[in-house]
Amino acid sequence: MFKHIYSYQLKAQIRNKESVFWLLMFPIILVTLFQFVLSDIMSGENFETIAIAVVISNELEQDIIFTEVLEDVSVFDDEYKKDALFSATYTDLEEAKQLLNKNQISGYIYHDGSLHMVVIDNGYDQTIIKAFLDLFIQRQASFSTILPTIDVEKIDELIALSSEEKNFLKEIRLNNEEPNLTVVFFYTALAMSCIYGAMAGSDNVMKIQADLSPMAAKMNVVPIPKMKAFLAYTAASATIQIFNILVLLAYCMFALGVDFGNDYYHIIFICVVGSITGITMGTFISAIFKLSEGVKTGIIIGFTMLCSYLAGMMDISMKYFMQENYPILDKLNPVSVITDSFYALYYYDTFDRYWFNINILVIMSLILFISTIIVLRRHKYEAI
């Protein structure tokens, strides 16, 4: 009997166009839009040489040190394979103003005894120009103060020390993966799709509670144990939902090129556990709320979107805000836990964090499923 109900429920869910759209097509459309929007974000961080103008003047010609430094940062660095910082055009004041007004340069520098910069906008390039000038002026002032007090033989040593950059922070990577903030958006989209299985779980309860739908009323008068039918419905929903998530995962990895890492077994496992968590959440919500199907669907979608927002889908900083300020709530958020599991597989070289998240989802699923069974067993009907 279980196998019979299970097979027919599979066919019914496959033919349910609304379910197919929300559990498969909508997530595919969402991640596709993410790909279009986010594909150029990381490449946008690549540095490009900044176009500037330098106004020719007597003071500039006399300041040999500044002109030499500016020429040094305006050529390709063979040692460090770095692009030139500036592309400098030497011109008069009027032409510099015209170039700036036409947005052909980010700013211009003039020398009237001291260095000045002129810009018409605030941005990344303008900040770099100002930082360059501030650093040059600071070091020039330091040299002017120190040089008269030291021996001539030590000048070369002083110059060498001043040009040596010291970094007191050391970058340690847990694996060989390059940091990529955009993958978090795809992790949350996949996690949200897992929890969207709650709609299928809610529908299963609607089919066996006689006071919720005519179909459920008929189900309760046939000689089939209600719990056996419920388990068959849940198993069928889990099968369809896991299939949908695996299709979505394959689409993200092979069609969109999203990097989830190479540990496919653990990636698939978190998708399976996350899908089951979503279905049990839906059965629990539908069992405790005696509301219409539309209202329950609205509750599930609203709750899922809230969890997705707190997990960083709309604002990646929200994920870190929740982890820092509300860690308990973050661990009770199933979307955040699933997202963090993908994150742990991608960045960490151990499975401690991954299995910790898996245990949270398993415990959450067991609590929700057992609570649903208890609620459903208590439902008695005097007449149907």
C-alpha cells in the first residue's frame, strides 16, 4: 500500500505545474538573474591605471624629486608585475581644466611651491591620487627634517629604509580557493530553494487532515492508515524536492559556472538534508495552523524570504551581522545553516564546521517531524 501511494503521489506532484514552477523553475530563474547581475562584480575590482594631468610650471621643474617619483609610478613594474599607477599628461593649466571637465582625466596636479590636486568628483581614483600626494608630502617633510642631522654616508641607507614597506599582517588561507564574495548569493539561493520544499510538506498535511480539504475528508474514510499515507506523501515530496535541488545545483555548477568546490558527495548530502528540513518545516506549519492553503503558503514564503534575507541573500553584510550579534538566531535559521555548510566546504580544509551544521539540520528536522506526528495523531473527527 505504501509503495502504491508513493508512486501515485510522485505522478501527482510531477503534474502539478504550480509546484514545478516554485520548486524548480523559479530558483533557476533566480540564480540566472544573479549570474547576470553579479558576473562582473569581482572583475570590476581589478585596478586600472588612473589618467591624470600635471600642470607644467617653474616650481614643478625645480622639484626634481616629485617628477622622478611620478615617473616611477607611471610605468609598468617589471619586478612585481603591477600596472602603472598613473598615466600622466603634462600640460598647461587651461588644457588640464578642459580635460577634467570632459572627464578624460580623474584630476590634475599643480605645483606652486606646494603640491595641490583638483578634482570634480569623489571616487576611488580621486582617493588614490590624494593618498599618493599625502604620502609624498609626508615623506618629503620627514626627509627635510632628518637629512641635516645625519652623516652623508648614511643617506643611502636611510633612503633604502624609507622605501621598504613593512606589512605586519600575514594572510593565511585555509585552502587554495580564491575568496569570492559572489558565491554566497548562490549559496543562499540554493538554501532558499531547499526550504521552499516546505510548500510541498504543507500540501501533504492538507491532504490528510479531514477538516482542511475535501480530498483529505475522502482520505479519512478509506481503509488506509493516516500515518502510512502521510509517510508515503512525505517520501514522495522528498524525492521530488531532492531531484529539483540536484537539477538546480547542476545548473549552477555546469551551466553558470558557479564554484561550489570539488567535494561533490558532501555538497549533494547537504542538499538532501536541507531539502528534508524544508519539507518537515512545511508539515509542521501546516499541522499547527488551521488556515486556508493560500494563507499557509503565504506564511511559508514570507518566513523563507525572511530567513534568506538574514542569511545574506539581499545584503551579504547581514549574514556577518547576524553571526556576530545574534549567533543563536543565526543557527536557528535553516537557510543560514545550509548556506554556512556550503561556505564551510568551499573555504575550510576540515569538516568540523560542516558536520556541526549538518547536526543542527538533522536535529531540527527530527523535532519538526516528530512534532507534526504528535499533532496529527491528536486530531479526531466526530463526523466527516
